[in-house]
Amino acid sequence: MGKIIIAGIGPGSKEDITPAVLEAVRGADAVVGYKYYFQFVEPFVKEGCECIDTGMKHERERAEQAFQLAEQGKTVVVISSGDAGIYGMTPLIYEMQRERSSDVVVESLPGISAFQKAASLLGAPVGHDFCVISLSDLMTPWEVIERRITAAAAGDFVTAVYNPKSNGRYWQLYRLQEIFLQERAANTPVGYVRQAGRADQEVTTTTLGALDPEAVDMFSVILIGNSQSYISLTPNPSPNGEGRKMIVTPRGYYRDEVNEGNKIGQNIMIESFRTILGELKGDYALDHQWALLHAIHTTADFDMENILHTDPGAVELLYNKVKDGTLKTIVTDVTMVVSGIRKGALQRLGIEAKCYLSDPRVAELTKLPSLGEGQGVGLTRTQAGIRLAVDEHPDALFAFGNAPTALMELCDLIRKGKAHPAGIIAAPVGFVHVRESKHMVKPFRDIPKIIVEGRKGGSNLAATLCNAILTFDDAAQLKPGRDL
């Protein structure tokens, strides 16, 4: 009696075919499979081997031919792409063996699955619990598929999607996206790979909210991250000169590192940021997202998603000024903001954070008239402090977390050409002049600004936004708290 070897030939390149499968193909008396896949094994077939190829949807016929040949005493290799046990020929062969009560020896050789190949090209998206779902309803009712999609989304599984779309199945992927968006944030990382491992391979990284089902076809495999997954930018340049985007789903190894300093605190902060990221509703540029994560982490207020404004690229631009030495000083309206800026970051980067509120010259200045129209005849102490700061550090980063009058003073000094800040963090809190002070900042379009709109704000917010700027180089790795 012969033998049937069911062999997974991988996603489509000879480099991804396992040695065991190559050995089986070389020793086969006959190879049976879908005709498209023969191009990947033909170089390894021995002379005289019978090759039987059929078209799509002829799986039963291929299985029957394999048994007929094996029952003649031949060694038959049945090939499937990827792993033959995953949406492949292996289950059918074993079912047919039972149906025929055949004495043919059946052996299954695993292969690299398409989702594994896609995952390797996308980075490390399958680092934790995952599931695989096919959207093909040829043999599975859609109602069953939809229940599985719902369970995967609710269970926070990393999810690989096979057969996402075809000419006749155009709407199912839209429905999957709709279900996942009910359970996961729009900025959940998503990657898809077309023709994985083949000559016309295409790799795309996007998010759940930005995923365009029209860009996907039947040759694509999709991988949807879980709530902890994030997109990381590698230092290795891609053809366009930028780092390569990778999807990473952490297993939690760094969470266990508690051997030095305040590592426990940093790990808690990392976990908090990942939780916040998983609950965000929008999809944001990295530098805005970094500021937003800091703001929500400090306040536990997800309304920050609606009221935190950053000028395009402001956080990254200010970080680069720190990095190249252009920005050396942070001036704050009150001492509480200075207290909240991490001393380790200031020392590491050679930055000085100052507040002039306790300067003895403030008392004299409060006797002078305000520069701002409609602010009364005298300066507040915070206004006086800002006036002193502008005299000594006109190009500092100015951070306001308490006093709207101080922010208004800076705006007047800018308009009079006495101040030209590197940037402004406008987060005063309260009910009088607060909104107006923030509106006054907005016309300075050449100054990078971070603004907490409306009445909300506070010294803690102004400080954490400074920290976001000073640690922007940790944003891509989502590793806050370096200087705790």
C-alpha cells in the first residue's frame, strides 16, 4: 500500500519551503495539487514523477486522485499553499481516508502559513493570543462567521483574516471593520500583505479606522492588532529614506524588569499609555498622539481628545530644537509647572526650567501698568514674572498652567516684538480671561503651540506637555517614563 504526504509549501517562495517538504517532493512518485502552485515545486520534482494539476474548487477530485494513486502503491505528495492544515487539503484527506476505509498511510508536513509570513513582514503583530478567521462563506454560513468575528473583536485577539474579499464577496470586509470598530479604537494597528513571499509582494501598514477595504483583494492576508499593539518606526531606512513601520504586539517581557531605579514606575506608566491608546477614538499623528497620551495620563480625562490642540508637527519641532541646542530654557508662569517637569529629562538634555514668580524684582514691576489693553492699571505677579523672563529669555519655550493674564502678557510682548518664543504651551485653567487668553495665542502661526482649549488646564497639564516634548524620541516605541 502506498502513502499520501500532505505538504504545506509555504506562501509562495522556495526559500519558505521547509526541508522536510522539499525532501518529500523530491521522493514523490506523483504530485497532486492546484495548478497555480506547481510553479513553486517544479524545480524539485524528480524525473518521471507524475504531476496532476487541477483548477480551483476541485479539491475533492484531487483528493480522490491522490488515493487512487496511493492505493496502487505509489508515494503521492498533495501540495497546498501555506500550511496544508490551515484552510488546506489536510482535513479533506483525513475525512476521505475514513470515508474510503483506506489503508493508505497518510502523513502531514506543516508549512509556513500565509499569516505567519505576513506577520514577519509586518514586524511582530502576533506576539500574544491570536485567532485566524476566513471570510469565505462557500462552506461556512455568514451568520457563523459573523459570530466568530464578534467574539474575536470582543476578546481582544490579534486577528488574522484570510479570504478577505473577492469579486463576489465585496461587503464582508466592510462588515468586519464595522464590528471591530465597535470594540477597538480606530487607531488600532492593521497590516495587510498581498502576495506574501512572491515576486509582486506588497506590504501595507495602516490603522483600523483608516483601512480601505477596496485596497484589499483575494491575494491579501490582513492582521489586526489587539489593544496593546502599536506601530513602531525602526531606525533602518526604507527605500523612501524613513524608518520602516512595524506592528508590535508586546508579550509583556519588559513589564517584569524591576531591577533598577524606578523601573516599576516606568512599567506602570507604559502599561497605562497602552491602555489609553487602546481607548482613543481617533487616529492621530505621532507627535500629537504623544502629547495627548501624556495629557490623558495626567488627568484621566478623555475629553482631552477633543480639546487638546497641537500645531502640526509642534511637538517634534520643539523636541528637535532641544536636541540641536536651539532651545535651552523653559519659562513657566508658576512654580508648580517647574516642579512637574522631570528633573532627569532636564539634566539629560541640558535644559533649564525657570519661574520668575519669586524673583524680588516682581514686587517692583507689579506697581507698573500692564501692557495689555483692558487688563487694569497694574500687573499681576505672574505678568511681571513673564515680563522679566522675556527680558532675559525672549526665545524660551513658555509654558502656562495657571495664569491667563501671564499668557496675555506674553501675547502683547510678542506683538510688540519683544518676545519671539521657541514655542508656547497654553494651558491656564479657570473662568476669567482663560478662553480669551488661548484665543489670543492662535494668530501667532509661526510659533509652534500646544493649547488646551476652553476652561480646562492646570499646572500638571502644562508640566506633562513639557515632558512630552522632552521625551518625544520615546514616542515611536511607546516607552514613556524614562526619567522617572
